Amino acid sequence: MTSNDEESLGQLANGYVHTITNDHAYFKKTHPDDENGSSYWWFLSTAFPMIAGTLGPVASAFSICSITEPWRQQLNSGVNIENALSIEDPPWLMIIEAIQLLVGLFSNLILLLGMAKRIRFIVALPITIAGWYEKQVNIQVLANMRQIARRLKDVNMSEGDVIWSQSFYYGMWAAILYFIDATLLTITLRGTCKGHYRNTLPLTKSQRTLMLQSIMLLLYLLLGAYMFSQIESWSYLDAVYWAFVTLFTVGFGDYYPKTDLGRGLLIPFALAGIISLGLVISSVRSLIVEEGSRVVTTGISNKRREKMIKKMVLRGHNYALEPIHDDFSISITGPDEPHQSELERRNDEFTLMRRIQAEASTRRRWVAMAISTFSWLVLWLLGAVIFQVAEKAYQNWSYFDAFYFCFEAWTTIGYGDLTPVSNAGRSFYVFWSLLALPAMTVLISNASDTVVRIIRDATILVGNVTILPNDRPFRRNVKGLINKITLGKLFHNQDSETVVPITCDRTFEKGLIGDMDRLQSNSNHDRQLTIATVTGYPIPPSTGPLRTKFSSNSTPDLTHCAQPLITTIDFQVILLSEIQTVANHLQESQPHHYTFEEWTWYLKLLGEDESSSKTHCRDYSTSQPWENT
């Protein structure tokens, strides 16, 4: 093949892909409510606001913690850090802290009202972004606090005796979270201004529920910490640290209730808190893992389909992309390809589509596993660095000590042999654990879909050839095991599914059309003959006129699918029944996967006959079969 031929084929392949891309762009333009057409825009329009709306209350909670105690402490040499004395903050600093808290809470309220559609999206988002970016002013204040510490020399206190309290570090974490949230919403707002999606927050009820659950859990933690700080005579921020360690079921043992009242209240506090935490974890998994995976799978499927089209064109199989016209009795095929009818080729396309979807789903699972593993390792390794720096001056932790501590906290083992004692370490543990919780949840979920599935399937395969044989012959089980080990290189036909012949048969489930007596009393002609005309297949007399069930082993007769639909009252009854069936499918926990037989049946009810290219992508402004009744 010459270079000119290769260039021509490349242009032809790009032409087919460009056509599909234009069709997809037209669909998005004519369907502005479809936010899931692109995984990229889904993250910008849905995932980013959801993350910002969830982390915003966390930042506000840290802001509350930052004003509960002074930002500086006096720690003399030889004194335990837990006995450090607080130094009163200057009045101007307290005013700044109060303003920062009010601005953060107001911005969160505006965002929630915008998500509840009480305030226009285009108004709520800029206000929230401006309020959260204003928190960056707090970082400048924090950077200048060293000047305040130096002034303490005038009162015979060396600079080395002044340390930052937990409140100071909580203010730092709050400023970081506000900056991240504001940046995410800025990206979302930019996409809206560019017209890539609607100027509303397309969040579902379950997504808003996750935000409300997060707010309620944080309030529960803060109020519970205040209650136990009064009962056990702890400082408030130490009680916050204890509350997180308790509800996350780590239980280091450095703080625990000693009074009878505290121990008695711990039981209901822990039970209710752990249940609430479990609800948040469940919401995170269902929204981030399930919804996000569906969108990502769609994007991967589109890319895989475009790659398949280019491969077909470059291999000279572009004839399969051209429609078969009813004017020709011989289908357009390649030089060495068997002749196919339109319905047969549609079946091949459907099978190819299912294969692409399966490959995209597998790829998505492993990509998600890789991303979640990488995020988990980053939090683990980077968290260990910060814990080492925070605890080195007080406990002389090595990096391995911090690495080991993070593992104890991840797995909720909580021996208690290593625990943070510094103000930076304890406040960072609260911040780090809130990030580690969803990361660990997503990692476990992705592992169950990949690594755990492989181990399960391998165990079943080994059991089939050893102590737990199934109904298949021993040799076939061995060949199936070898096929899996070699990744399908050997004995690739052993586990292939039996191909079901193409028919236009339809199994009518019990529903609106199951009441045969009522239908027979309301009709004056032969129902059995009518349904046979609709389906193009004779109905067994023993099954009744509407509740029919055909064998999948019947001899296929593709000519039956070309028969026209009837335009009588029976068609309306059948249509109502199928609507009921599809509605039931929508209520299932897992998406219903239709066979080619079902796909052909439903398209024919909609006026698109898979056996004729003339009805494909037809103009629905024309008359439909039921409009003539």
C-alpha cells in the first residue's frame, strides 16, 4: 500500500469519526438537559460542585475550631505540651477571625440555597467563590503572626517558648479547603459562561443529601466534643480530636472518658455517630463510585468506538459502515465477505456494541482502581511526611514511625503505641482522616470490582478442576482454566456463549395485556391472528393470544421481522404493556441489559424497523402507527 493510499484511508477514517462526533455534538446541542454526554463536562458541572458543597461545611467547621482557643501558647522547656499555657490573642485578630467565620458560613449558605434552587445559579456561585477566596486573606494574616510572636520578648518571653496552638492550624486547614473549594467552583462557573452546560447546578436529590449528611455529621461531632469536654475537663480541641478517633473506630487510647457520666453517654454517642458515618460512606460510594463510573464508562466507550471505526477503515472493512438500501437484493459486502441482510448486519453491530461496552467497563474498573490506589498512596506517603515533621520535635518520630502510624489509622487497628501529641499533629489528623475516609472507601469498592473479582473467579475455576467440580466435563474445565491463565490465547472457544438465533419473538409478561378474558370480551376479531401479524411469528395455541412465550431454540426466520405493524386497538394495548415492562426495568437496582431481540422489538414499536434502512433515524414529526387508530 502506497503512502497516498494510507493517507486516503486515514482521511476516510477521520471522516467517519468526524461524522459520529458531529452527530454527538448535535445531540448535545438539541438535548441540553443531557449532562452525561461527556465525562469531562460531567466532572465540571456535577462532580466539582458536589465536592465543593461537601468540603465547604468541613472548612466552616475548622473555622469554628480556629476561634475556640487562642492561636498561641507558652511552652517552657521541660513542660509537657499538653500543659502549655494559652496566650490571649489581640482584639484585632479576634475580629478578623470572627469576620472570616461569618463570611465562610454565609458563602456556604448561599451555595446551599443555590443548589436548592432558591437563588439563581449565576448569582449564588460568584458570591460563594468571592467569599471563599476572601479566606486567602487569612493566609496573609497567618504569615505575619511571627511578628506578633517576636513582640513577646518585651515581656521577658523568648521566641522559642511560643508555639502555635491547634486553633492556628485549624485556621490553616480551613484556608486551604476554602481555596480548593473556590477553585473548583470557579472552573464550574467558567464552563457555564462558555455555554458547555446549563447555568444551573444539575445535582440530584441524593447528591444534595450527601451534603446535608456531611453537615449533620460535623455538627454532631462538634456538639458531642463540647459536651465531653465539659464532662471530662478536656480542652475543646482535644475533645474534637477524641471524637474523630472514636467515631472513626480507631481508638488510640490516649483520650478516653473516666467519669461514669462520660462512659454512660459514650454508648449512645458512639452508636449514633458510627451509624451516621456509615450513611455518609454509603452515599460517597453510591455517588462517586457508581454515578462517576457510569459516566466514565460512557466516555471510554465513545473513544473505543471511534478507535474501532478507524481500525475497520484502515483494514478495508469500511463497507460495513455504509447502509444497505432496500433497492438492492444483494447487500454491500467486501470481496470475501458473505452477503448479509440489514437485520443480520444490525445484529453484528449490536454484538460489537456489547463487546465494546464490556471492554470499556473492564478498562474503567482498572483505571478507577489505579487512580484510587494512587490517591491512597499519596495520602499515606505525604501524610507520613507531615506527621513526621509535626512530631519530630516532641517525640522524635522517624519517617517509618509516621508511616507505621498512618497504617494503623488507615486500618483502624489503633494499638496506641504511637499517637500524635503536637498541636500540628492532632489537628492534621482530623483533617487527614476526613480525606482518608472517602479515599479508603473508594479504594475498597474498586478493589472489590477488580482484584477481589479475579481472586473469586480464580478460586471458582480451581475448584471446578479439583474438589468442587461443576456439571461440565473435566477436560472442559481444565481448558477453561488454561484459557483464563493465558488471557484467552489458548482454547479461546471453550467459554464462548451459545449464540441465540435472531428472531422477532417476544415474551409477554403478565401485565396490562395479561388479562385475556377482558381482552377477548372487548374484541370482535381473532386476537391470535392479530398478535401473529404484529410479531411476525405464529403463536402456539396453548399459550393464549397475548401471554406467549417462544423458545430460544426456534428456527430463525428473519423475514418475519419485516412485516408491518398493525394499526388497531391491539397495538395500543401491546404498547401500554411494554411501557409498563420498561418502567419496571427502570426500577431495578442494576441497569437492565436488553438482548438484540428485545432491542429490535422496542425499536419496531417506535417506528424504526431494524430490517429496513429506510426507517433508521426517521423523522418523528411524521405520523406514527398509533396516530391512525
